[in-house]
Amino acid sequence: VYTGSQANIGRGVPGAETGPGMGKAIPDVFDESAGKAMRGFAAFGNANTGPGRDKGPDAQRLFGGSIATLPRVRKALFYRTVDNTDTLRGLDIPVLVLHGTADPVVPIENGRHIAASAPEVRTSYWEGAQHGLFIEDPERFVAEITAFATDLRR
């Protein structure tokens, strides 16, 4: 299951584009200063939680997980080149791609690249949704994952 994901990382690698929300956050999210890193993560705005009601506790939980990863590790994960396209093509298991059409962190083109590469794929593109689908609409997220898993047992 790929949710607002990119399977590839690196300049010029297909399916590895970054969105404007990511561009606003870099390089601050890699900074050793907690304040500067938090400002970088805050640049994502509502991208991880979706528009609408205040999802403060959910946003703080996401910040916590991100900030718990050492800055040098965050930087090393991002500044590398990885192309998993051949791995995706070789999968012999079903794949589910969930992606918001308005994701400013990981553009939908990355989800479409995954879907085009994997041989057995189901897609769900959420119109107008952003990056954190599991927070933006948790009921829909759980329903779609449950339906996918149920179909696997048939």
C-alpha cells in the first residue's frame, strides 16, 4: 500500500518529483536547531492534515515522529538517489496506490508512476485531498485499506 508516496528519490529520477510544500520545508527540516526544523515542518501547513477543522493533536503527532528522526538521518534519506521502478515492475503481489490530487508534498505524478510500474495495481485518487490521507479522512482511508485487504483473501 502506497499512500501519498514516492517509490523513487533523486534529481531526474522518474516518479521522484517533490511538491512546493516540500520545497518550502527544505533545507530547514534538516537543521540541527529544533526551532528551525519545526519551522521547516510547519511549512507543510495543512498538507499533512488536510483543510478544514483544526487537527492539532494529529499534526503534533506527525511533527513528533518527524522530529524524532535525527536531522542527519532525515537529510541522508532525502539526498540520495534511488530508482525502484524495476522492483515495482517485478512485484508479484497486488499493490494499492492512494494519493490526493492536491498533494503539495509528494505530487500525484509520483503515485501515478507507481501505478504505471506495478503489474497488479488498484488506484484511488482522492480529488482535492492533500498528503496525509489517513488524517484528512480516516474513515475513508480505513474503508479502502479494509476493502483491499478483504479482496486479497478471496
